[in-house]
Amino acid sequence: LLVQVSKLVELPYSSSSDEDEDDASLAGDADLLLAGEDPGMGYPIPDKPSTFSQCVRSLAFLWNLLFLLLGLLALAVGGWGLLAKGSLWGERLALLGSDPMLLFVLVGLAATTISLAGCLGALRSSRCLLRFFVGAVLTFGGLQVLGGLLLLAARHRLRDALRDALLLCLLRYQDEPDLRFLVDELQQNLRCCGLSSYRDWETNPYFNCSAPGVQACSVPASCCLDPWQNGTIANTQCAFGVLQLGEVAASSIVHLGGCVAQLSAWLHRQAGGIAAGAAVLVLVEGAGALMALKMLRDITPGGERD
């Protein structure tokens, strides 16, 4: 009798539990049906980007790809130059800071890193990469503008800076093929020799009159009025012994005037073109930053990829 009573008492509770499970099951089925009819209720689907946004994304990718290739080219040229001259090991490592090829390496590395971030950011719609790209571009643009303002403010000291740079090139003329090429091009195109005059080459240890060798008391062939023999063959000995001559005799062989004044005058004439080129570069960088900002604005939280 007691067993039957206990069973009767348990029946209502058991029935109530089953009903709750049935209700929960029905509610779950209803949610699944609603989710199937309207998937956006449970998981919001990001809006499809407009045609303009897709064009901006493609243009940004191509823009960064172009600069990525240019950066890789500059990096390859700089790396090849350093390896060819052996500047990365031995005693040459101490002179690495003044090697012109180092500039190619640094510029190529910076351009490659920033452009790669822009390419991947545009391709994957990554907020992290796009923010890094925008920050880097704005930083470099700001540094360029600041550098231009400093040059404009200190333009009167530019002559001294040019003299110091040319003096370094003059002293290391025989040691650095890149510097030798730059000095020769400068002296040939501007028709000049040395810093203030052709006698500045006496400070070079190879051209000094007390130096051993056939180049003593000489200047580079790029100082010659006519560095060619018979108009076709380069005459590398056209300026041998010029420092032993007087100015009148030397004036018939080499250019007597220095390159500092000539280069300062050339920079003054080209100031407009240099400023225009710098402005175009800043505008190009600004266009890349604007495209990245547009992509950041189009990325929704649901479609974000970090």
C-alpha cells in the first residue's frame, strides 16, 4: 500500500518535468525554424560593399603593389651594391654609415614593409594592417614636410652642408666607387673641379704631390675641359701633373672653378621643380592614406579581420 501511494505522489512531478522538456524542445525547434527563415536574426551578415568601395579596394591594392615592387627593386640594388663592394664585413663595416648604397637599402626596406602592409590590409580587409599602413604613411609624410620646412628655414646653411658632403666625397674618392661616380658626374655636368677650386684635390691622399704613384699632383679626369682622346676614347691621364702648373697653364687643361658655388646655383634654379616633386610625392602618399581610411570605414565589426 505504501509503495502504491508513493508512486501516485511521484506521478504529477514526473509529468511536470516531461512537459517542461517538451516545451523547451518546442522552443528550440521554433528558434531553429526562425533562424532558417531569417539567418540575420542570430548572426548579422555584413552589408555587401558598394561598387565604389570595391574599386577603392582594388586601386589601393594595385597602388601598394607598385610601391612594393619599387621598394624591392631599391632593396635589391642596395643589397647588391653592398655585397659587391664587401661593405658588410671586415674593415669596410666601419665605413658602412657613409656608403650611398645604404640609402637604397633603408628606403627599399621601409617602402617594402609599408607597401606590403597596405597590400595585405586591402586584400584581407585587416584593420590592424590598414591602421599600421595609415600611421606609417602619415608619419613619413609629416617627416617630409618637416624636413622641407627645416631646409627652407636653414637654406642659408645649405651651402656649408654641401661643402661638408663634397669634402667627404673628395677625401674618399678613390675608396668608394659610388662616390667616385657621383663626383665625376657632378664635375662633368657642372664643369667644375674641387670644392672652391681645382687645388682642393691636394687634400686627397692619392692626388697630393707628396703621394707615391703616377696620380701625384693630379686631379680626376672629370675635371678636364676635354676628357676625351680623339673625341671617342676617354683619356684618364688628361689631368696628370696639373697641380704642378700655374693657373694660366692649368686653365687650358681643367676647369678651375669649384663645384660648391655651381651646385648651389643649380639647386637655386631647380628649387621650383624640387618643391613640385616633393609636393607630388606627399599628395601620392596622402591618396594612399585616404584609400586606406575609406576601407577602414567600410569594414563592419562582423566582417572585420585582424
